[in-house]
Amino acid sequence: MQEEKPMRTLNVEEISKNIKEMCIEANHFLSKDMDIAMKNAVSTEKSPLGKKILSQLQDNLKIAGRRYDTNLPGYWNGSRIS
């Protein structure tokens, strides 16, 4: 019979904080392959409206990335600390 191991204790606040951070990061940054695909889509899109929308999406991602890097008092990684 196998010896029982003690149950690990997990810090729920630490896990929640890390999950929150990963969600924020996932919504502010594209993976390298998605970044390349978005840039290619702008250059290959035939519709003027489609080009405009894809360009606006890229502009929004740049802005989101800058906001994420803020070092303002009361903010941590772009999120207001409450």
C-alpha cells in the first residue's frame, strides 16, 4: 500500500492574482504569430473598409500595450489597485 502524502495548501489569493494578470496580458498583447498574421492581413486586404478596421485594431493594440506598462501611483500593470 502506498503511503499517503499530506495535502498541499494553496494560497487562493495568489492564484487569483496570477490568473487576473494572465487575463490582462492576454487581452493586451498578441502572440508573435497573431501579430504577424494581423500585419499580413492589413497588407493583403482588398476592401478599403477592411483595411481601415484592421489598421484600427492594430492601433488599439499599441495603445493597450502602452497603458499596460504604466507606472502611475495607484496602478499595477495598468490596473487600478483598489
